[in-house]
Amino acid sequence: MGKMNTVSPYSYFLIYFGIFLSVFCESIAYPMELMEFLTLGSSAPSIQNNLDSSLKTQSGFSIGGGISLVFRMTEHLDVETTILYLPRNYSKTGGSRLQTSYSLAVLQYPVVTRYWLSENFALGLGAYYSTGLGNLTLTQNSQPQVLGYNDILLTAWDLGLTASAQYLSPLNENMNLIGQARFLFGLTNSDQTENGSLSTRDLQLWFGIGFKL
């Protein structure tokens, strides 16, 4: 059984960055907003294998959740920092290979700058850092195994870009209903072997409630 993975220092950087923004934004005339949300995720990593060109991934679905702090910088611009817990599930298959399913849990720390095109709709761009929690479960022939990332030569952390579209519907003066779609484009090769690459390609749907602070 693999060793428990520790949280990378990069995750603390994003937390400290969010704290810095909260202090900085105290001098701005716009209120901060706290959002609590449920996330539906679909993972279908991009894969390339030099030994087996037929190898491909199949998407899996999961449910997670998190909290965000939103700092309004101007009338049309805000910055959102988030801590998100999300399981990720996907499968590898191809040729005569047995289908192998992967199940893991991650903490993600995205930071997104968003531009509001209207009072209700905004587009955003940003970056994310992700770190695996504990071990992962690998399943073949309905036989699950709990393994460490190092046991199967995968990195436990990931870094990439994210794009988002958000719709906001006011419930009252201090509360908003929020829906958001995000696409994550991983820049990290999680495959530690020399045989190819494995990079994040995830779609997320967020549904939550925002509270003005």
C-alpha cells in the first residue's frame, strides 16, 4: 500500500493569495461574496502512449463541493478564489487491454478573474492547482486495489488553466442563486513513465448560493 500524500506548498500559496486579496479588497467599495456550491464533474484525461496507440480514456462522473470568496474589483471585474473537494473517476481501455478504472479524490484551488458582460452573465479565465488526497483505487475485472500514486507512477499534483461561464439569479438583496460551467486544461504530465503522457481534461458544473458579506 502506498504512502499517504502530503499537501504541496503550492496549495498554501493559493490560500495565502486569497487572504491577501481579502485584505486588499477591504478598501474597495464593493462587498465580498461567499459562495457555497455543489459540483458535478466529468473527467476524461488526454492520453498518449508510445507503446500502444489504441489506448484511450473514458469519462467518469462524480459529485463534490466547495466554497469560494469573490472579490469585486470594479463594476465589471471580479476575482474568485476557491477550495474544492472533488472525486475524479475515469477509465483506460484500448485494443486487447482490460478496462482499468481509476478513482481518486482531490483538493483543487482555482483562482479565476471574471468579466461581467451583464448583471447576470460573466466569463472568466484563470489557473488551478490540484493535489491528490490519500491513495487511489484501481479496478480491473471488478477487483479493486488501493494503491499509492508512486505505485503506479502517477504524480499526485496537477497545475493547469481553467475557463468559466457563470449565470447569476438574485434571490434577494443579499443572496444569489449561481450556476457555473468550467473547463480544466491540465498543463502537467501526470505519467511518470517514459511511455507517454496523461493530462487533465475536466468539465465541471457548479450550482450554489452566494451571500454578500
